[in-house]
Amino acid sequence: MDVFGNLAHGFAVALTPVNLIWSLVGVTLGTAIGILPGIGPALTIALLLPVTYYLDPTAAFIMFGGLYYGAMYGSSTTAILINTPGETGSLVTTIDGNKMARAGRGAAALATSAIGSFVAGVIGTLLLALLAPEVVKLALLFGPADYFALMVVAFAAVSSLLGSSVLRGLVSLFIGITIGLVGIDQQTGQSRFTFGILELQDGLGVVLVAVALFAVGEALFLASRADLRREEIVPVKGRAFMTREDWARSWRPWLRGTLIGFPFGALPAGGTELPTFISYKVEKSLAKRPEEFGEGAIEGVAGPEAANNAAVAGVLVPLLTFGLPTSSTAAIMLAAFQQYGLQPGPLLFSSNSAIVWGLIASLLIGNAMLLVLNLPLVGLWVRLLYIPQPWLYGGISVFAMLGVYGINRSLVDVMALIAIGLLGCLMRRLDYPIAPVIVGLILGPLSEIQFRRAVQISQGDLTVFVTRPISAGLLILAALMLAGAIAAHWRGSRQAATA
């Protein structure tokens, strides 16, 4: 079946009345959550994992896809109106977006953000549909040794590129791998790190750890800060839509931002931060009036917002084809797949095609819904900014505990939630990244299985990892990534010391 046939199959799944409702729920919740400062799509999906435990998998992932895109849309609103991004991908938008709002052009900034996100989301999703089947063909060539090497690349990427230092990233990764070892060893049947507690024989669930780190840990971290003050909210003024000049200055940045954001999203730990900064630099270098950048240039909003949303589609390529998360949100979505007993990878496209193509088609539908929701209802979304943050995060903590308790009705799970939440708070206070913990937790046991399979097939010959071309190339790539990150941090430290 070709791409168009697959998309037609996906639309047949996504356009059912029930799935349309779930898509609308997802994009609406995602927009509302994205507007709230400090609450991104990762935290939102983590919170909803326990709630959707008994939901149909196709409907659940259609809703999660809507949440993901919706949070990206919503985060630009706070970046423009209160100079505080709801998600790290909108950091660059604050530079010119807030200046436009203060100059009375907030409506134009929000419009170019919404339309640019729509354009990038549609193009990025179509690229996802075109590239994913080809990447699946490549994934079918991988053996156990190659999959292990690929996971080592993911480990190197998240530990070296996320966080303020390679050491802190590796420590976070080690914590995640250690948590993943709790429970019964699948091969030997031996209990590991259970401390005689029967409830830990099945291990610590990914959902529990994700909710603890991203919800409880975040809430405790913000509660420990003394600067929970209300930001100044700039009222939306000006025309409801962009002028002809705004359109002329925006459409090229939308396309360039899309072409920059999509490949970066597909890279290990590429995320949304780096492509948005690159897009901003590109637009400034190509602008006819570069002196306006930093003072309210509409190109400085259009390009980065397009790159932000295109990167979201790119993130789904390695997630769906290899089962590799390249961002914290992708790691949570991988946990959601495992919650339903599904493992993303080449076989997912053949054994669960309705879920995969229904999700891809729903992203196109969700983008259209988001454009309708964002442009006329900006005033309504802005009202959410007036919710006091202590009330907000207190509610999140209660909701997280009730959700985790509802899965197994176990007090051990609740105590583990609190303990890991305190660990997450401590890591945030000490500036240790959270995403490597989730990646280590999910990929650690999988890498152990692939390592053992490769060694068994080679009859104990460890050179199998360097004699196979694919695995050897991937291991060299992982080493280069770590070495490059260490060199970059060392160079930065030297320059800071010299200054």
C-alpha cells in the first residue's frame, strides 16, 4: 500500500465521530495546558496516562497527538503576551513576540504564530507520512547488535545534549537505567532491587515514574521557589488579522522554518530548542531590515514558530520507526505505547497500522482544528493565565496521586510516586536534566535484552558489536557525540574562565 493509500486508511480511522471528538479534546486541552507557564506537553501526557489506561489505544494516541501539537500552539501565547514561554520550544518567540505585543501588535504576532504553526504542522506531518515507511525498510535490516548500538547512540545523545554538562546527563541516565532494573530479570527470573517488597516484583511502571518526575517533581520544584509572582500580561490589541505586509514578510520564514525544524526533530535529542534558534539566526541574516530584530520583527516570530511545530512532526519519525525518543515528550509517548503493550518499531506499521496511520492522519485534522481554535479564541485562552500557580500545581499533585493510585490501587505506588517526585525536585534544584532518566528507564531494559540476544547469537563473541558495519558505525557516532559534547563544554569553561 502506497503513502496515499495509507493516509486514506488513516483518515478512515481518524474521521470516525468518536475519534474526532478525542482529537478535539486533545487539541483543546493541549492549547489550554500549553498556555500555562511551565506546563508542557510531556507533563500533560504524563498526567493523562493513568486516566487513559482503559481507553481504546487508537483514540488515546489520537488525543495524545492533539495534545502534543496543541501544547506547541499554546506555548507561543504566553511567550508573546507575558514574555514567558509555556514550553522551551517557544523561548525564541519571546524575543520579538513580546516586543510586538507591547507595541500594540500582539494580535498580528499571535496570528503569524498560529498560521505558521499550521503550515509547518501540515508540511511536517506529510513529510512524516512520506519518510516513515522508508525508514521502516531501513529498520528491518537491523539485528540485535545494531539495535543495541542504536540505543547507545540515544543514550549518548540525551546525556550529552540535554543538561548543562555531560556528567550530569550521564548521572541522570544512570538513575533511569537503575530504576529500570527494579523487578524480576526476564531471562534469569532473579529479583533485582526489590528489597523484599512484593509490589516491586513487576518493577516500577514507566507511567508512575513519568508522572512522579514531570508532575510531582515539577510541582515541588516550583513550590520551593520564592519567585512565583504573577507576570504582567499584555492585553491583545490591534487588527484581528495580519496586514498585507505582514503576510509578505511571513510566508517565506514559515517555509524556511519548516525545512529547518523537521530534520532537527528527527535527530537524537534534536528537540525544538536548537532549530528555533537556528531559524531566528537565518531570518535575521536574510532580513531586509535586520535592525528590527529584537525590537519586534514579525519574521522573528514566524520562522521560529514554524520550526518549533515542524520539529514535533520530526520527533515522531524515530519514535514510530525505531522506538527511539528524541525528546522528553517523545519519551512519555513511548511510555504510553508500552502502557498498551505496544512497542514502536518496524512491526508496529504492519501489526497496528490503524493506530499508526490514524495518529498521522489525526495530526492533519488536529492542525486544522487548532487554527480555528487559536485565532478567534485568543481572549478566552488568555484568561487561563490568571490562575494562581500555587493552586495550579497543588491541583496537579493531587490529580497525579489519584491517577497513579487508580491504576493498581496500591499504596506502595503512591509512596514510590512521592519518593521519585522528591528525587525529581532535587534534580531540578541541582540542574540535572529529567529527560535522560525517562530514556534510561525505557531503553535500559530493552538495550539489555538486545545485548544478551546479540551475545547469544554470536556464542559469546563480543566483537560482534564492532564487526557488523551498522553497529560499528553507530558506536563510533556515539563516541563522537560524547567527545564533541565534552570538548564543547571544556571550551566554554575555558572561555568563561578567560573572560
